[in-house]
Amino acid sequence: MDDAVAAAREARTLLERLGARVPGFTGYLERELRREVDQLLRADLAGRLDAARAGVAAFSRTLRLGAAERLARLAALDRSLDGAANALRHAGSGFGGMFDAVKVREEQLEALYRFDLDLVERVDAVRAASSALGADEEAVARLEQAVAAVSAALAGRERAVVGAFGERTRERGER
């Protein structure tokens, strides 16, 4: 994620560079930059899950009706992939409104970045597993495990975001 932020930072316009010289503007610009990178990452990951879902659908079409159990498992995988992709598309950015009022420590941001990197790796594992469907009898089970790992990573990231927000509001005396 740091590489993406650095690349986005280098791509700033002249106006943004001038604005960075205005007191207080730099923090605002950094938050906007982080939001933009986070949104791009989540959109990319959702697209990768959609591609895996298309692979599941294509494989399902190759099966005969006699493979009812396998078709049911693939239908469940399709629903799980759709849910995970939508969760990524519609999740809070992690740097949105709640972090404007609440200052998040650098170590909390680093923890969120670690969750994001883990999520990227898990989504890549889903793509690889969906590409291997049909290779052997265990391919569906490997894909089920990979999708479950993505769901767990999404839940963990959500807990980290809520935890960072909750910790900071407790320090300010809010409930």
C-alpha cells in the first residue's frame, strides 16, 4: 500500500503541490490520497473476485446435471464470492469520515495496511484456485478454503477499523 501511496503522491498536479505549502492542507491532502488509493485497491480486489466468480460459473456450465452435489457447492461459492466482492465495493474506506474527526495513529494505519496486503494475497489465492477448477476432485475444496479465508480477512479488517475508531473515541471519553 505504501508503494501505491508513493506513486499517487508523485502524480499530484501542480495545484496540489502548491496547496501542500498551505498550513493544514498537507494533512487533508494525505487523507484524500489514502482514501483514493484505498478505493482503487478495493475496486481492483472486487474485480478480481468477480473474475473468479466468472470462472466458477464457466466451470459449472461444464458439469452434467448428475453432479448435483458439486453444482450446489459451486452455487454456494458463487454466492460467497458475490458477497465478498460486494463487501469490498461497499465497505468504508478505512480513511473516511470517522478518521477525519478521530486521529488514527501511524501504527493503526500500518495494521490496516497489513490487513490490506493479506487481503490482496488471499484474493490472489482465490483467483488461482478458481483457475484450477476441474484439475482434480479437490479443486472445489481448495476454492472453498480460499473464499473462506477472504471472508475471514474482510471480517478481521472490519474489526480492526472499528477497533481503531472505538479505541480513539474511548480515549476522548465518548461512548
